[in-house]
Amino acid sequence: MGTVRVPVSKVGYRQLRRFAAAWPQATWAIEGARGLGAPLTARLTGESITVLDVESTGFGEVRDVPTCIGFGSCSG
């Protein structure tokens, strides 16, 4: 298991995929896969990668939510 933090951009997506290359058969668990995580979910499923939606508990963690959603330019 591992973690990585990348920007919400095309560059960030490439960084994420390079990081994930260590686990080629992995199933991805994305919090809010049908909400804020939908753009990432769409890219991964478009590459035939299995994605599970994980619900947020809403406790104990503050998130830095970017001011845009998707893989265009973003002022984080």
C-alpha cells in the first residue's frame, strides 16, 4: 500500500499513474468516485481499471479541496 499527493491536472494524473505502476493489478478505491472523484474515476475506468467508491466518514480529516474539478488548469 502507498500514498501520493498530486495536483488535479494532466501532469498530476501522469504522476499518479507512474506511482501506481508498482501495482498493475490493483483495484482503486476513490472517496467520492461519483462526486469530486468522478473525473479521476472516468479516466481510470476508461483504461479498464476497476474503481470502488468509498464513502467519506466525515470525521477526523480536513480536506484541501481544489477550486476546480477535472484535469484542466486548477488553482488549488
